[in-house]
Amino acid sequence: MDFELFMHLALDEARKGADEVPVGALLVDDKGEIVASAHNLREAKNDPTAHAELEVLRAAADLSGDWRFEGTTLFVTLEPCVMCAGAIREARISRVVFAAWNEVSGASGSVYDVLRDPRLGKTIEVIPGVLENEASTLLSRYFKSVRETKLSSQKYESEWSEGKGMDNHPCEIAFDNEKLD
Ligand SMILES: [Zn+2]
């Protein structure tokens, strides 16, 4: 399976989410066929659970009429969080390939390792860092543009000076820094 090819498609998905933290996901079956693709829709749906991974699982279950995904590979542009890693286990996905690490709240090998914790049953194969630079750059550019937009407003400037200007999304903390540029 060409991991980079599918990750490029997941990155294309991530870029579709206007005004969203750019994260894209793709579910691919054991024959290399794409089952479904999705991106983060948290803002559009006003739903804290609308991460790219959960959106792709919902889409794939709708399309296939089944919630079990043994033998599939999930591609996602950012290391899955605790919620998504739990859902990936529930969906019985066999393998996860991700691009950027989330050192602040990742649950697939950085902070936690929910996917490979044997206490939760059968472990899931994890392949990290595929097109990591592309995904990290996409995220850091997004947060930089959000910060610049917010800084242009007077209200935000006063909040920023009080140190509460950002909404403290874990991805934001991880990627809102200059060294990733
Ligand atoms: Zn998540």
C-alpha cells in the first residue's frame, strides 16, 4: 500500500475545511480501495466530536451499512486524540497511518498510546510520521493565520495581553509556534 499517496489525499481533505483546524482522514480497505474520506467539521457542525476520524467512520458506516472495519487502514493527517483513538478501537480498524505528531494531546504514541495498549484488547498497528512535514506546516500556517486575524481586532489584543487570547485547543498549543514554519 502506498502510504504517501493516500496521505496526500488525506491532506487534500484537510484543506477542504474552511475555518476548521485542517485535519483530514481517509479509510482504505484491504484491497486499497477508498471507503470514505472526511475532514474536521467541528466548527461547521458545532460539534466537539466532529473530528476528521469520527467523520470518516460515520461516513464509512453509512456507505457500507456496517460499523465493523476489520482489515481497513485509517489515514489521518494528525495523531488521533483520546476520543478518536477510542473510536478507532471500537470500529475494529486494523491499522492507523498518521502524519503529524500531537505532542500535547496525542493518544496514538505520544502522550498516550491507546491504539497499542494491550489492556484494551487486540492492539492496532500504527505507522506515524508519513508526510509529517506537510501536515505540520499546514497546521502551523492555519494557526498563524488565525492568530494574525485575531490580533487585528482590538478586543482580541486586550485578551491576548492578558494571556487568554487563544481558546487553548491542544492542537493550537502544539502547532502555534514559529519553529514549525
Ligand atoms: Zn480526535
